[in-house]
Amino acid sequence: MHNPMNQSAIPGVSLNAAGLVALADLISIAQRTALTGTASYLDILFIAPGIHRQQTASALNGGELPATGALTTGYVFRIENQATVSYMQRVGRAGHLVNLVVLPLDQRTGSITQFFTTGGIASYLYLLGPALTLLIIVFLSFVGDWWGVSAIGMLILARLLNVIVIKRRSVLGWKGAPEPGVRGDLLVLLNQDRWIRIRGLVDDLKTVTSGQWLRDETMVEGFMSSTATLLVFMTAGLAGNASPIGCLLLACLLLTSAGLLGLCNSLTKKLQMFGRVVQTSGEPVAYRRRLDLAEELIKESGRDDWAIGLGMITVKGMKPATM
């Protein structure tokens, strides 16, 4: 019997390579992982290009480990939490001081409430991705395009494996000795003359700046993430067996989800990690030169050892550092 679904959906246009869209090296999924601090099982149904890049979320900071001074104690160190550095790079502006605050999440709220913490509009838009995936699966099942269903199923399986690995890697580890009730104040010097000030309880600051965010993969986790990558590449090869309308819907799903995820990431203004939320406070403050910033903060904090350690001023005669 003649099946109209086997006819070309768009005359003169071949859609057999639609699955290749899944191989696009987009970092939207990795960026979402960094903004939320982990992965959720809802992510499994959000099918977008770059599934095989999710484990590279720990490289989004571009290798930058910015020097940081504690205005309250004078200690100078580096922030090695890649997600936090990536967030600061995103909100920072050259020649400006951006103020951030770290707040604890109410652990009494459920996971659904915490899902909307990083941004209401962005969270609602994010729900459209899984809904679109389910809608297309139902339609392809109704028309009997099992190759198309299988292609999406393989991408869902790849997402599942990556989500499991991310959830295993993003566990709260060493964060230093607890200092309950003590408030902290950090100045971070990013590259390109972007300056970030982070304030909050010391224990909250340690949670988002010290130790590891994503620990190294174990052998089993490396096998799982490698399997997920192979599934994505297999999908690109096998998707051509789907009907033309199935290929078209798969391409539309990937492209639409990529746009939705990019929009969600751009609308997400907060970083969530280990039960803490990092967000901007007020507008960025411009400074004519870095020395002006140093002198203002030295006067406010009542000490200059942190500024000397950061190289913002010199020791001898309190001369300004060359800048």
C-alpha cells in the first residue's frame, strides 16, 4: 500500500542528513549545566545539538582561575570553581565593578520550586523543550515512523547517560572548615579588567568558590559519557532511514530546541549551585582606573594587605601599582 509519509516532505529537498544537526558543537547544554550547577532528569527530554558536549561544562571558564582577595582577612587565593568563574565572566564588564551576593536556597522547598529559582520566564520556556519532544514522539508513533522514534529515543538515552554522570560528578565535596555566622567580602580580578565583588556568609562563599564543582570522571562514568557520544553519532547515521516527514520533524526539533535553550540561558540571570544562589546586586559601577577602585575599597575595608597581594598597589610607600 502506498504510504504518503514516504514522499518527500519538501519537493527537491533531501532531508536524509537531518540527523547531522545533532552533531553541531553547540555549548548551550553545557552552559545550562553550569548555570544550574547540576543536571535534572527533566533534561533527558530536552533534545538539542551539543548533547555530546555536556561533560565539557567544566571547561567553560576557558582555563581562567582569577586572583581573589578577601577584604575581611587579607588572604589572596584563586577561585577554581569553573561554573562560578564562567558566571562571573558572563556578568562582568570591562572597567566596571559588578556586585554579586550569595544567598542560601530554602531547603524546605521542593525540587520544583528550586527549578524556577534561576529565572521564572527562562524556566517556563525551558519546559517547552520536553513538551515539544513528547509531541513529536507521539506524532511519529501515530504515523508509524519507527525509525524517527528510534532516532529520538537514542538521543534521549544519550541525554540520560550524560545526566546521570553529571549528577554523580556534581556532589558537594571539600569546602574548607566551616565558619558559621561569619560574613565575607571578596574582590575578584578577572581578565580584560573586569572586577567582581562577592558578598555573603563565608560558608556560602566557600560553597560556590572553593573545592571542586565537577569531580573527575571515574572509569565507569567515562565509559557512560563515551557511550552517550557514540549514540549521538549513530543517530546522525541512522536518522536517514526515517521518513521525509520524520527527518523534517527531527531537524525542526533540534533547531527549535537549540534556539529555546539559547534563549533560556540568556534569560537566566542567576547561578545555582549546591543549595546556594549567586546573583547580581545593583548596577555595575564604572571606574576611571583600577587604582581608584583599590583606594575606595581599602578605605572601606580598613586594610590594604589584600590589595598588595593582588598587585593593585605596591608595598613601598603605598605607591600605586603600574596600571
